[in-house]
Amino acid sequence: MSCLPGFDLDRAEPSEMGMAGQNDTRDLAALIDQADQMVAFTGAGISTECGVPDFRSPDSAWKRHAPIPFPDFLASEAMRVEAWRRKFAMDDLYAGAQPGRGHAALARLAAAGKMTHLITQNIDGLHQASGIAPERIIELHGNGTYAHCLECRQRYELFAMRAIVEGDQRAPSCTACGGIVKSATISFGQSMPQVEMQRARRATLACDLFLVIGSSLVVHPAAAFPVMAKENGAVLVILNKDPTPLDSLADLVLRADIGDVLDLIMRKGVDDGGSRPQDAEKTPLSP
Ligand SMILES: [Zn+2]
């Protein structure tokens, strides 16, 4: 019995699958079906259809508003003001962005109990907006939708920070302890968040399917997690528009439009069968 009821890609139109072959998309559906504990690992590619610019694309707005490295941010108030100015310029470009088809598919897999955790390199907050419970989301590079004090971690909202930066022409500091306030992202040159790295490691080692979605897998140490999963016996799938350095390690590689593939898989499950049964027969993926 399939836990994607009515799933029948034989009837799918090739145009519905972008560049991924029908077999590859069917294989991914089967692997998701068979998995007990899936972990998704997402990068910028899942958010591009939502209008969030990809840092790595050649014409990216990130090139015009390049983030300030962390040591420079700490070094002077002038640099902090400039860092905030660039952040707000980027935020304005994708203000109002909504979760896309890939986010929606993952939210359904989380709700069905299939996906235990979602590890993301993205800072756009769209996974939370799609309805995935915060405790299932591991943000390796932080979150750009709010700010916090670097000393005491007091949270601050961006609209208030913007009023200080643009109104007073100064960088905000913490009203509780006087510390420097910064967007809650992990900047270049800033240490990785240890708690999140540990959570990601635990989730990776517990999963039997590790699905990379929209990451070029060139940023370290984030790119170590797919390798860790594979070496631990999980099935590794990479769904990305372009080749990645880990493609040769993967059990299945789909170079295709993320929204097209995930939407098709989920839609075929919805159209014909209603809810997903929780007691589907399982086939062990690895000894
Ligand atoms: Zn503080």
C-alpha cells in the first residue's frame, strides 16, 4: 500500500516534471513512501520561485547589497549602519514573499509524521510561514526576519531597528545590556550556532532518507550533513537545478524544478486518495 494514495506518474505529462524524468520523479516518490524518518535539507533553490534572490546566481541582488562580514560589523558603528542599510534593501526586494510549492510539500510531509526535521540554510523564514512546527526546523544560518542582542540574546523586531537606523542614523544597541544588536542571521566570519549544529547532527544520524532540496552544497560546514547521512546508511537524494559536488555520492539525483517535482508528487497523492494512511507497509531501505 502506498502512503501516496493514487500516485500514478505514468499518467503525468512530461511537462509537469521539468527536466526530471518520469522515472526519477516516481523513484523519489517511492523513496519518500518507504522512509520512516525523512530529513529535508533546503537551500536557496526552494525559495527562488517565491521571489527570494539566490545568493549565488550571477545577477543576484546580493551582489549589489553584499553582506558585511562579521568582524567588520563588530569593528565600527559606521559599518553596522551600512550592514543594516544593505539588509533592509534586500528585505525590501522580497517583502511579502510567501511559501512556494516546495515549502507546502514539506509542510505536508511534516504534518504526516514522515519528515522528522528540516535543516535549512535559508534565512527567509518561509518554512515557518508554511506551518512547520518550529521544533522541527533547524536553521544553520540563522533567521533574517528578526534581530537579537549578540550578548544577552534579547529579541528585537526589525521595524523597530529600522526606525533607529533610518531615523536616528545610528546602529541599535540592546536596551537590556547595551550589547550590539544584529539581524539573527549567521554572517560570514561568524561562528556556526552550536545548538543548531548539534540538533542537525542528531537528526541526520537518525534519518533513513536525507533529501537535499535546492542547495548547491558548496557552503561548509552545512554541506557535511548529506555526507554524514549517507555514511550512516541513509538514502541520499539531491533535488537541485544544477549539479552539486555530492551528486556522485547520491542514490538519486534530480536536476529539475523543485516546485514542479514536489508539487507533482504531493498532488498525485491528494487528487485520488484523500488523507495519507499512517500504517503503510514499510520496506527497509538499508540493512
Ligand atoms: Zn543584550
